[in-house]
Amino acid sequence: MDEVAAFCRLNRVYFSRRFKERQGCTPQEFIIRQRLTNAAELLRSTSLPVKDVADRCGYKNQLYFSQAFRKYYGLPPREWRRQNCEKKD
């Protein structure tokens, strides 16, 4: 966040406060939500292994990714994929 705030020429605390006022969440929460949304799309539309999905979404630790995914979606990635995978005809 320091780099983003500096790019915007704002103090980090001020940037975070203004971001939360406008987005309803902190910058960190926003980034996590975006990463997990991207992960869900990859799980739904590809057959990539969960480890590769995690890596593509910025999670180098698959266990941490699985825990974050489960917390956000209520299911582990493999189970979520099973329930939400596009049906191929």
C-alpha cells in the first residue's frame, strides 16, 4: 500500500481512509476479494490444478490460499469447483 499511496502522492493512512470511505473496505480487503474472485473464475472455467490457480492469483502458499478461499466462499476450492464448474456438453 505504501507504493500505491506514494504513486497517488498521498499519505498511506490518508489513502487507506479515503479508499475505505469510497469502496466500503480497506485496500487490503479489496485486493484479497479481487484475487479470490479471479481464483473462482479460474476454478470455474479451467481445469488448472488448485496449486496453479493459487499461484496465478498471487498466493504462493496453497494452504493459505485454500484457507482464504474457504473463508470467503464457505467451501474449499476443490469442493467449490465441483459445485460450480461449467458443464461441458
